[in-house]
Amino acid sequence: MSRILVTGGAGFIGSNLIKELINQGHQVISIDNYSTGSKINELKGAKYYELDILQIENLTEKIDLCFHLAARSSIQPSFNDSKDYFRVNVSGTIKVVNWAKKNKVKVVYAGSSSKHNNPSQSPYAMYKYLGEEICKLYRSIYSLDIEIARFYNVYGHNQSLNELHGNVIGIWLSKVKKGSPLPIVGSGENRRDFINVIDLVDGLIKIAFSNQKNIDAWELGTGVNHSINELFNMFNERFTCKSVYIPDQKGNPSLTLRKNNDMLSRLKWKPKDRLKDYIKNI
């Protein structure tokens, strides 16, 4: 049994991760500033602290392992709020790795598949890229035990329906509830590698407790992608809804797709393309 810290533990991915860690018998501590996380996501059996990521040094708990998930995680708001995105995603990550170095804590860092597109396309992509580079720097210079996990397009239980901070599936579920048309950005032919949070959490835990080391990053995607138009067809089949095409947006990548990664086979991690079944059963 390990004592595990999850930063951003009251959020979508963090709450799913904490649930599984508790099920596996670990002691779990969360820090979250609740800017996008919610008290509703708190789980019995975990300990929660309302702390900003820059306050991680105020934590007095003894920790063996840290999943660093706390981040500003949407592309479009980053253009108007780049200062806070830098504060959380860059300065916050520096705080975490310094704290981990001081306390000899292993870290699993939540990176982003935006690394595979041009990071200069948005403040979000650039700052997540810088977060990865900070982790690699501390691994190289200070021998910090740190693994990077690049997330693709995550969906599933507890996902945000906030239309400003959510992903396309969360935004569309919110629109369905309101009876509003589903916005399709650009031509709708942009393709996304959608991964269910069930598989993502399984991958994160396997990375954390494996003896395998990755000098770059673990690619947590399915290796299958769908166009936004295909996604709309799934929603339409389930909900019978209308669409509205809107102009393309800055920083919107044309494609996300996990590359073949031989390292993943060493984890014995086999994600599934669960998207159609998920939407069918919402």
C-alpha cells in the first residue's frame, strides 16, 4: 500500500483515478483549488485539501507517489487567460518537481498529445510542452524519478459539461440537455483519438507501478481516431439532434492519433475504442 498524492483530485480524471486507487487499497490524498474541480467529486476514503498547486509545499503529509494532474486544460480559453495558464501549467509544475525532489517522491506527470502538433499554436499547447521539458530536465539533472504520460482526448464518467472548459463530448452533452444544436468546428473532418477515462486510469496506474522507464513519454491513446462528423453521427443516432457548423478556431489541431509505441506493450496495457458504445449507453 502506498501513500499517493493526486493533484487536481477533485476534477474529472483525478476523481476517476482516486476511485481506482482506493479500490486497490492505497491511501490517497488530493490537493485541488476547486477552480474547475468540484466537491461533488470527493470520495469517501480519500483526504482532500483545498490548496492551489503553487501551495504544494504547505502539504505536510508523507507521500510516496504523486500523480500531477492539476492543470488548465482547454485550448480556447488559454488565448485570453495565458497568464494563469502559465502560472498553473508551468510555474505549478516547477513547484511540484521541486517539492518531489526535496521529499524524494516519484511523479507521474500528465502531458498532452498537443506535443505532436506545433506547440506554438496556442498558449495551452506551449505550456504543456514546457511542463514536459521541465520534467525531463529534473529527470536528467537531478535524477528525479518521473514519468510523463501524454493524454489524448479523454471522456467518460464525471466529465465536465462546462461549455468553456469541457471537451467536445462534454460540450455536446450539455447542448443535448438544452435541446441546442451541436457546434461543429470547421469542416468537421478533424480527427481525434478519444480514450475512455477507464483505460486512461488503468494506464496511469500501470506506469506508476511498473519498473519500465520511458526516456520520452507514454502515449495514452487508443491508436484509433474518429472525425468530428463521425462523432456527430453517433450522437445523432443516440439523441436525434441538429448540428451547426462554425468557423475553425485558433490552435485547433487537425488530427490526434497515438503513434505505435512499443513501450506500451511492456506495460501490458490494452486500451479499447469504447466511444460508440459509450455514447449509445449514455
